[in-house]
Amino acid sequence: MLYYKQNITSLPTYNDGKFRLFEIKQTKDTYPIEYLHDTEKEIWFEELSISDKLRFEAEERSKKITCKLRIPQTKQINSLCVIKIGDEYHKVFNAYHFTNKDGYKQTDLTLEEYPRVKLEEEI
């Protein structure tokens, strides 16, 4: 008797929340001022746990990792982006783009504290 393995895939779910995407820009003055440009994009995410190894390596570089997220693949997100979750701003420390075992393209974002918040409208 022949047995057929059904090809079962698991759809990614992003139901832990959504964030607003900002880009870091600078004025063209002699002494540039850094500000955030609102891209007006909101992206749903899945929250991941931060491993002890990642936390230790970040502390060695004096970085404060705040959280790690997984989103549908978005290659426009890089280390010059800031995301807003609720009332808190987080800078993208690392963006890792990949294809999961079921063939879905995803991006993992490692986030760090972003204390300097100056929006475009304030400049």
C-alpha cells in the first residue's frame, strides 16, 4: 500500500500587535538635526523572545535590546528606521530577511531603545 505525505504548511500569524514605521532623517544644516519622518505605514507583528546569548552580546556593545519581532518580509526596513509601539519608540538594531520552512518570506527585527524623539513637524 502506498502512503502519500500531505504537504501541510502553517500560515504565519502576526496577531501580537501592530507598529507605526518611521525613517530617521537629518536636516541639511551645518549642524544637522536628526528627526523622524512618518511613513504612515502600520505593520502587524508577532513578538519573539530574546535569547540570553543575544542579550549578553548586546550588553557587551552597550546596546539595550528592548524586544524582537517577526513581520511579513519588508525589505525597506533597515537600521535607519524607528518603530512606534503604543507610546514607545524603538530603533531597528538589526533586520534579518529570510524564507521560512514553509516558503513564506519573513523579517525578524531586533529593536533597541530610542530615546531621542523629534518628529518632522517639530523641525
